[in-house]
Amino acid sequence: MQVLVIGAGVVGLAVARAIAVRGHDVIVAEAENAIGTGISSRNSEVIHGGMYYPTGSLRARHCVNGRRLLYAFCATHGVPHKKCGKFIVATDAEETAKIEAIAAQGKINDVEGLVMLSAQAAMALEPQLSCTAALHSPETGIVDAHSYMLALRGDIEDTGGAIAFNTPVTGAKRKDGQWVVTFGGSDGGDFEFDAVVNCAGLRAQSVAKTLQDYPQARVPKQVLAKGNYFTFTGRPAFSRLIYPAPVHGGLGVHVTLDLAGRMRFGPDVEWIDREYYPVDPKRADVFYERIRTYFPAMPDGSLAPDYSGIRPKLTGPGEPAADFLIDGPAHHNVPGLVQMFGIESPGLTSSLSLAEEVADLVSA
């Protein structure tokens, strides 16, 4: 079977790998000149535990299973990672009730090792922390996302697959039981495939609109939520990731660490109507206010603008958060087509698990 995967971000690469190792011929079409230049290059590189997501949701299932698969993959492929753990912290009684509910949901989702800690116990482990209670997730970690994508690419190419860079998809249609896909770029033209998987991230909706036989009413709206990050210019204050109680649209301005031990804060939630990535230094004022609820000793002038990413959400402000959307032939009745929409956090953590589900749909 000849399969086209559109998009060489972390999810597209994971999907292509899963299909390739099952013995299919796979081509990944990437509009840019390198892997992982979109959402995958602008995330927090956190391996999420999976305790936040509603019972039975795709996020809950794929985050927990994907986390386990990802740790195993990193171990066998030499991908730098660290299971550093994290605290979800409360700073008042209302937030304590919120994180207790998260702990209960985590147990429903089969997240291992979750433990509620008293303020005294949490602050003994993280002396710079201020809280009324904390939920400890020992399975949360961090990963070198680019090294992970390089390893996925290596597996794809080792099994005979290939990545075509500077090759945007400009259209596709069904003909004689196959997909005829039109590519732009210097080596563009029409090529035939047995199946097509749309993993285009921020471009998933625009790609879907070029597929002539796909019901256009099924293309979901896309809502852009920008997340800004600031670097901490002092010495790291924490040895674990520190998350506040979540807010609408995201998990709150939290402490993330990289594999070198450097500390940064973010992301916030900035609803936008177009893609733009510069970080406004003035947003630091709100960051200081939020961060000092759990890190009161944070010095003035210790934040510097770092980078931002954009979440391709399916719902906007005031709306219930949408689940991942995997639209396969059983739903839309178009043979040989799988569309992936709204694959934001925890997309990286979920990637290997999502890939297995998509590979099952393609192989069916």
C-alpha cells in the first residue's frame, strides 16, 4: 500500500513511522525545508502524565498510553529525556479542591503514582515553593523534542519511507479507487496513493479544504491560542516542574525545565486571529503576578522574553475544550482518508499512541 502522510511534525512523523513499520510504502510531504518547523518546534517539551483529561476522551487514552510508549522509545533510541516529576500546586482552598479533583480524574485515567501532598511536605521538597497543597505526578518528564523527531525520521527511512521537503499539497481527488494528489514545489505534479493521512497541524483545515471528495461541512473551525514563554534569568529555583491549578484554555503559567536545567515560565493563553510569534515584553507584568502566587521570592527583572507557540484549538474562549478529532472513513465515508484536527497538547506525549490508532485505520 502506498500511503501519503501530510506534515512532518512530531505527530506526522510518528504516524508515518507506525505505518512504515507495518510494511507499507510511506511518503511524508512537508511544505517546509525541515522536519518539525511548526507546532513541534514551539512546545514545552513536557511528557505529560495524563491526569487532566475527561474520562474516555482521546486525550486521556492517548496521553497515558503515549507517555508509556514514549519513555520506552526514548530508552531504546537514545533520545535525551528525564522523568523529573511535577507538582500541581494550590494556593487557596478553592484551588486545593480543584487539584483534588484532578487527582481523582488521574486515577480514573490510570495515571500511576499520583500523591496528594500537604503544604509542609511539598515545600520541604521544593523550598522556594509556596502552596496550601500539591499533587505530585512522578511520571511527568521532559524530552528533547528535536532528537525525538530525528529518531522517528530515522525509523521511517530505515524501513524504506521518505520525506519530501518543500512539497506542499495543493489538491487531491479520488480517481479509480486511488487518491490523485497534486503537489507544489519544484518537483511538484500529480501522484497516486492508496491512502492519505492529514497531519498538517496548523494547516490541517486548509489542507482538508483542498481534498475534493471530503465533505467540506466536516472541516471544523480552527481557533488560535498563542502561548508565550519567558526565560528565568537567575539560577533555577526548582528541581521539578511546577504547575498552578489549570485555567480555561491551558494549564496555567507554569515552571518548565530543559535538559540542561534552565528554567522558564509559560505558556499563558492569548487568543489571536492570525499567526504571529513575537513575545510582547509587557506580558511579563502578568507573569510576575501569577508566578508569585506560588514562587513569592521571584526577583524583579528576572524574566526575559523567550519564544511562543500556537495551539490549533477547535473551541474558543468560553467554550468547553474540544477533544482530539480523528476523522476516518467510518465517519466520513471517503475511502483511504484519515484527517487529524485539533492535535495540540498533549500531542507530543500522545504521538506514538495516536500513530497506532491511525495506522489501524489505514490498514483496515
